[in-house]
Amino acid sequence: MSIFNYLSHEMSGENCRYNGYLKEYILRFDQSDEEYAFLKGILEERGDIKVIIDYQILLVEGSISNMIIRYRDVTKLERQALICPYIFYDREDTLSKAVIVTDDYLTALGFYYVATEQGAFMNQYKNYIVAIDRDDAREVMHDLFKEKASITQRSYDAKFVPDFDTLFMKAKEKADALGVNAKEMLREATDKQAMIRYLVTTWFLLKKVVYVRYMVDKEMLMKRHDGDNKRQRSMARQCANDIRFISISDLWGMER
């Protein structure tokens, strides 16, 4: 089964807020709405594209990276699920692809790793998925079927996170900024629980990206660890630990 057919069967309801054609979903928005402008740009590139809104990606508790990261707060979320804002999917001839889109490139990568790790719902389709931020989503849609998904992803990696040190610096900066601004974000939020979910999810995804990217970096393995996988794993764990967060109980305390 293609990824297009698979995702088409992930119906709206328990797992997501909407699953269907973007041209129908966009009718819900006023044309002056910022979200309308974003979605219209996607639609202008791919008129028959479909979209899943707010898909609840269930955690694979037995995942090696999840166990090593040991970020227990994420398991306290409702259904132990991470809500991915957009999964667009389309087909051209016999090929189909999906695009995970979030506000930030690193969290898009995080959702990709969660959705495609062993035992996860899109594991068998990982070679047909691109993860990208909103600002570059339209460009990706325009060229979606010109290259393999892996080649497209590598080109954007080279643009945003050309090496692990850059990725780690950006992940740490984002995590720290959320920590500094969490109290104000909660105070201004109309839905406190949703904001806490966003914060906890984002910290988890940043930890996930840092750990996985360090572990899959073969150059890092040889240059920094002389081919020793145990040393690489230990340092990957340390890097993930360096992504700081505020506990879920303290976040609720801020809310009050």
C-alpha cells in the first residue's frame, strides 16, 4: 500500500481533527486569515493535495532513543500522543509522498523521527516523507516529485543544520528560549492545557532530534569516538540531557 492510500485511511476522529482534501478544508477560513494565506500557497502548488490536521502520533515507549532520553513528562500527556499540526500527502503517477510541516524545522524533523521509528505508524514509509518548516513548505510542494524524498531532505538539512554542532546550538537555543518565556506564554494562552502540551512536546522533540542525529552521524562516530558505538551513545545521551526543560508539574504551577 502506498503512503497516499495508507494516510487516506487514517480517518478524522480519534487520531486527528481532519483528514481530506486541502481544497475543502481551506473553505473553513476567512480569506483575511493568516492560516488561509499559508494553505492557499500550498494549494496553488498542488491542487489535489490532501492534509491531515493535528494528527496524534502515539509514542513508541520501547524505542531505544525514548528510553535513553528518559523524558518522563511526555508520557503524562493525554494518550501519550504528540500532536503534529500538518501532514500533507499527494501522488503523481505511481509515486506518492507526504510532507510533515511545523513552525520550526527542528520540530518537523522531530515529528519525522517519532513517526518513522521502528514500531511507529509510518515506519515503512520513511523514505517517502519530507519534514520542513512552514516558510519553505510551498517550495517543497512545488518540487515534491522532482527528487527522492531523502535528497530533498538532505538539501534542506544542508541549508538549516549543515552539521551536528549547528543543530545542537539551534536546539539548545530554542529549548532555553521556551524556558525563559514559558510563564508569559502560559499567562497569555487561551487554552493552558494545550500550551503545556506544546511546551512538553517541543522539548521532547528537540531532545529526540539531538539524540538521533548524533547517533546516525557516521563521521562523528569515527572522528570523535574512534568507531566506538558505546562512547557515541554516551555522548548522544549527554547532548540530549543538555536540552533543558521545565517539568510538567512546575508548568501547571506557573499557570496558577
